[in-house]
Amino acid sequence: MKIYLLRHGESTSDVEDRYGGDYEDHLTERGIVQSNELAEKLSDKAIEVIFSSPRIRAKETAEILKGSLGCGLEIVDDLRERNAYGILTGMVKSEAKEKYPEYVEAVKSYGDTIEGAESYEQLTERVKACFEVLAAKPYQIIAILTHGGVIRCFLREVIKLPELGSLGDCAVFEFEHSADGFKMIKSCEV
């Protein structure tokens, strides 16, 4: 099976400098343009179905892709972003720094868990199990549309890549899945 692993387009929490994570926000106008450009890039890939996170920004990206590519779309709860920010979720970062400086410091490390957050270990278990389930589906070519935290976890824990630098909006990674597991074909292109 060939898998295109995709990140959603720019969202309102990005431009408002908020702690997003497992948070509902929409694509910006730029995010819509990015999603349309992504659809154009994927137009010749013969994607049969998109498996998308249930978060609005991911679903909006997936709907744009589905409309352009003419493929199926399934929403998969376990593709949601990690709730890494707990009580900081949705807060403007400058406000959070004033109110909760200790939590702001703690969330700089992906391995730390603050009050109300999903632990990195829980995320890893969820991501690994979800990707195995999706890779067992009866398709030849799929897209998985999700979030930066999920993508980084997959690359770190399953593919065993070193830490990524920046991960752009609508980033694309190409993988193959076989009896030997997941293998990267092409790394990030934006």
C-alpha cells in the first residue's frame, strides 16, 4: 500500500499565536489556498480514500482534497491532534506565559505532560495502533490527513527518524506499507 501522509493547511490558531493542539479552529484564507495547491500536487496520485482527523481544520482540508481528487473520505477519531497543552489549549501564548509560566516551559518538550494533557506515551500508542489499522484497509493508495504532533510522533516512533525541523502547512510525506512495516519513499515536500 502507498500512503501519503499529509498535514492540514494554515489555521486560525497559527496566525493568532494560540496553543492549538486538540482544539477546534478553521483554515485561514491562506490555508484554503494551500489546500487547493496540495490537491493540485496530488491530482495524479490515484488516491482512493482520505482518512482524516475529526478536527475542523483537518476536515476542511480533506473536503477540499476530496472535491478535487474525487476520492472517498473517512473521519478517524484517532488521527486527532495530541492534547499536549492541557489547560493552555486555546490560549494566546503571551497570555499563557503570564498566567502559567511553568506550564509554558514544560510544553516546550514533547515528552512532558502538563495538567489536563494527553501523555506522549498515550499519543504514541494511539498513533501506532491507528496507522496499523489504516494500513490494513483494502486499498492500494491512501492519504492520511492529520496534524503536526501526530506526524512527528509517527516519524519519530515508527519510522525512527531524527527530530524534524519545521513542518510546514500541507506538508506531504510518502510511504509504503508491506509485511515488513512502514518505509519512507519521499520525505517532506511543501
